[in-house]
Amino acid sequence: MSSHLLSYPFRNLLTHLRFQVAIESGSSTISASESYTLRVSFKQGYPGRYEDRLEFSFQDTILKQRFIITRTLKAIVGDKELFHELTPKSPYIPPQQGAKKEIGEFIGGVKPAALKAVQYKVKLQEAAIPKHLHDLLSSPEPIVRITKQIKDIFFPVPLSNFNYGIFFKRLLWVEEMKMEYVQ
């Protein structure tokens, strides 16, 4: 390493994130044979953890090469006793992955009363999906194009209290058709 190194001015070195660095020497030319003192200060009124990186960029005047020295600055603001109280007392040991237990006998539960509350006299009609929606959903076109056509044709207006019934009916038709297609 050469005896003279040229650095960038230290005046505006690091002033963001509440860390501030100042150098005791006023010269921007430093020598490897001398020692220099940097004063790092931190100002923050809120509790928490803070971290930043301090980078020194140097240029060797003899070799005409640049290099960087980087150091991490860390600060913790808070009550020291509380910090020590919250530190772990023992190392964390993750739970062991054991063998999966097989389910033995399955006992069915009691059906909720709501399912038995209404006695239907007739079987409800099947709500068949409209043919044009069925044809669109079963077409071999790319899913992106099908989705766009469904949005444009079947869901053109925003959802409101006047059209929510048909909106959700159409949505259920699409979902049922896709479920049948997947199975």
C-alpha cells in the first residue's frame, strides 16, 4: 500500500438515518502511516433497532486504483433492562418432524339442526347453465381470452344492490362449470 491515499472530502460523509460521522483531521489526503479518529454519533428519540452502512472510498495515488472499505453501523434505542429481559433464555429448538399418525376409526358428527329445519315438499329445479356461457367456458381458446369475454359479456356493469342476484348466479355457473371441467 502506498504512503499517500487520497479520499473524498469527509465533510458530507453520512448524515441520513440519524447516524453522523465526522473526522478529526481537516485534510482530505491521508497517509497509511498515520492514524485518524472518526467520531460516529447517533440521534434518535424513538425506540427500535437501526442499521446503516458506512462506506469509505479511497484512491491509491501511486497505483491509480480505487477501493472501498465498508462497515456496518448498528444502534438499539430502548430500555436496557427491558432489552435484557426480552433476550432468549435458551436457544430455539425447532419441533421434531415425527411420523404421521394414521387416523383410526372415524366417527361421524351430528348434523346441524338447520339442515333439518326446513322440510321441502318438492325437489328444487336444477339451475342449468345458459348454453352460450357453457360454450364459451368449454371452448379451446386461451383462458385469458375466455376470462376477458366473460367479464365483457356477463359482468359488464359494476356490482350494485339491483344486479347482485344475477351477478352471483352467473359467478356460480362459471365456478360449477370449471369444477366439472377440472374433475
